[in-house]
Amino acid sequence: MVSINFTGKELLGGSVFDTNILEIAKSSGVFDERRTYKPLDIIVGEKELLERVENELATMTEGEKRIVKMLAKEAFGEREAELVRVVPLQNFLEQKINPFPGLVVRISNAVGKVQSVSSGRVRVDFNHPLAGREIEYHVELVKEIKDKKEIAEKIFEKYYSRVPGTKKELDGDKMVVTVSGDFLKNLEKVNDAIKGIAKDFGIELEFREEKSGKIDSAKPANEIEGEHAHSHEEHEHIHGPNCNHDHEGHDHSHKFVQDMSPGTLKGKPLEQRQKSLNQIAKDIVGEKKNTTKFDTFKDSASTIQRPKKKQ
């Protein structure tokens, strides 16, 4: 687990498309008031950034800076003609959406941008906004997080801080997470996955259910059947490095490093991985019934998965 600073740029022209540094965001015109600009905490190998970037981070030391240059195929992929689709205008109107060029929409489980509207048809491009472009990342490894208490705090913040009513208690190498009964059942598979991540860092994670003021022990994670899962209900997804969208057979599966315990960051083979929360989410979405519901949101070339702010 590390804290990093990063800035992503297009090689052609050098324009910034994403950064977590406030000064750069403002000076380059990509500032987003919904974001908090500070060092980003990530678990290396969990694919919160592009794989090439995380491979570099796995070999860096604290305070080190690197520039990682990538061809399109190493970054957001080449543009694919089959990812440009024509959708009946009526589908939008039924959702009370008046499409226009530039509007970004989520249709079922895919994110795309409206290119044109004519003759009752809407042309939507489901390629990533940076598809076909060479890019570079300027990354700085600010800190490797080694203290178990701090790691536990970061795990809670990353995965549970936005779940209403969730609380934590820390006792040495053990963290107890109390979740409302309304959410606990839906989070069973998520909890199982996160318990495994915590274990890699030497932290015992226990879950409890809170009902009407009474706290009961939750079902042990190791008794939960099936795969791990990560709920994406609260996240805005841009088709980036941690995308789960299976664009007509394009499997963006990701895995995370096993045994990434404190002090052993360097030299870990990223090929030795389990299924990541990102891929788990894809599996869960695949189990759900397809929907024609449309969502719209602000256009962005963001490469980081961030919670969608409530208006």
C-alpha cells in the first residue's frame, strides 16, 4: 500500500488529462471541484492505475519519481470501429433524456459519448476518450504505508467509509467493522474479498451486524460461498484502467498481488495474483439482469475510479 502523486499527459501536445495535484489541475484546466486533491492511496496490483504504471511503482522507493511512457495498446487501447454503435433515439426519450453531441451516457454496463443525433438515431462511441493515443504518466511514490494501524485505517476509508452507518474499532492487529443489517447481506462477498486483502497485510478483519442498537457477530467471511465481489453501486466509472465493462467480449480482467505485506513491496511478481475486486465486480454485474436504463454524467477522461458525489 502506497501513497502516490500522479499526472497523466497525452504525448502529442502534452495536455494533462488527469492529476491528483491541485496546482497542476488548476493550471491545466482539468480542475474538478468534486475531487479532493491529495496523495492517492492505492494497493499495488489492484489495478487502480494502468498496469504499466503499477509495475513501475512496485520497483520504486519512497521519494522516487518516474515518467512512464506508453503506446496506445499499453494504455487505453486502440480505437475499435465496432465500439461505435447506433442507438434508437426513442430509447433516450423513454428515459426522458434529450441526447446531444458530447453527452456522456452509461447504457446498461457500458460508458459512451454521443457523437451525433439525426433521423431518429443516436451515434454513440463506446471507445475510451483516450483510445488510440500515446500517453505518459509522471508518478511519485510519496510514501510506502507500513504501519498496520494506518493500513487498517486506509482499508476502512477505501472500502467502507461511504457505506451509511458503518463503524470501525481497532485493537492491535485486529479491526472490527460494524455494518448496518440493511447493508451487511449485500456486502457479504465484498467483505470476504476485503478480509483477504487485510490478511495479506497481517490484519485480522471481523464484521459485525448492528440491528436496532444491538450488535451481533456477522457470518464469518470464510463461510461465504462463491467468488468475492465488490459493489459498484456508489461509483462513477469511466472506462479506464480499472474498468469492468466487457465491451462485447473485451475482457478487462484484473488481479491483485498476493502476500503484499508491509516492507515487501519491491520485487513482487505481479503475475502471481488472485482475482481483484475490479474483476469480482464484473462477475457480479454479469449475474444481474440486463437493463436499458440510461445514466448521464459529466464528461471526463479520468483514469481513477472515484465515488460519485451526491448532489
